[in-house]
Amino acid sequence: MPLSEQEQRLLEEMERSLYQNDSDFVARVTRRQGRPSYTSITLGVLGALAGVAIVIVGLVLRQPLIGILGFVVMLAGVLFALRPGMRAPKAKAKTPRASGSSSGGPSRPSTGGSGSFMDRMNDRWDKRNDQS
């Protein structure tokens, strides 16, 4: 079901507000969607293959502890291959948001809480419902 024009405008306004008010969160989320780390993938696949080999050795020798160890090595290799690439953190510049003056909006104290964005969205929603 497609969104109405009013819903699309509301969604775009919420997105703009997110980019303006929570730029640190947006930067963290978009940073994780970069290119995969091929080194991690290669090492993880090699670790998983080594784990499979250890499991097979454990089966041949009929030693369950070796098989369990092989499974743990295999699982660790897969998890290592799937983890996001670790990049050096970039130097962050001070934002004017910290001083209380945001981009053209009304001046309000910065709470720093994780629910402040949702609180503002809920307040806006309530005001719109009261007006109609």
C-alpha cells in the first residue's frame, strides 16, 4: 500500500530531522555499510576450513573433544568472516549542537539521552493530532 502525500512529507521531515539532530548516530550507522574487509573474510574462511579439518580428524580418531574443538574453531572462523571491517576512527570536529544552538531551530537544552529524538517526534505527533 503506497503512502499518501502527507505521510511521505512527514517521513521526509522525520528523516531530515534525524540527519540534523542525530548526525553522530547517522554517521555510525552508515559507516558500517561500507566495503567488506577482505582480510577478515579470507582469515575467517581459512579458520572455518581449519575447523572442518579438525572435526574430520576428531571423527577419524573417534575423539569427541577434538570434534568439539573443531566445531568451535569453525564457528569462530565464520563469525570472524562476518564481522564488520574495523576502521580507524576519524577525528571528530565539535558540532554547534553541543552548545545548544542548532541549525535555525529553537534553542533548547541538550539532554543527550537516547530517547530525546523519539520524545520530540511524539510531541510533534500529539500537536498535529490536537490541531486536526
